[in-house]
Amino acid sequence: MGRRLPNTPRSKIRAAIRQLWMRSRERAKVLKDSGYRCTKCGVKKSMAKGREVKLEVHHSPQINWDNIIDLIAKNILEAPQKPLCQKCHKKEHPEQKKKTAKKKRKTKIKV
């Protein structure tokens, strides 16, 4: 069995972003619009045993994933953090007041 890569915060961020992209609607739309074919050679996606062909979605222009990961790490993982009780935390974020939806009352019609 192969050697596992270290499980660092950066690798976790990379894995989470990759997971989001792999399940995204945008990616699915690009594949569907192309008819599940390679736009260069025209080969079609296949899952037939022995003839598997996987398609990947290429970004043009190339996305610099390392800059995105650095931004996330800097603003989330390395940002100063402090524990607060729920009440004090809500005071820190007054713009995020809990929205309470009014319950619709069902009226029964007697026949």
C-alpha cells in the first residue's frame, strides 16, 4: 500500500474545496453541455468495464488554488480567536439576528 500524505490544515482545506467543486452544479453543467465529451479529441465519457474514460473540467484561465488556500488559512485558521458564550457571541454579530418565521395557521373547513 502507498504512503499516506500528512494530514495538515492546508491539505484539509484543499480536500474540502475539491469536494465542493466535484459536487458543484457548475461542473455538472459544463459536462452536460459538452455532451460528456472531451472538447479536444471528442472521446466520450465511459464507465464500461475495461473501457473507462474519465472527464475532467479544466479552468481557463488557470486558477491558483494555493492563493485561495492561503487566503482561507489566513482569515480562518490563523485569525485571532477567543471563546465566547452564546449570548456574548450574538452581541459581537448584531447583524446576524435570528430570523423567526411566522407560522401559518391552518384553518380547517367543516363540511
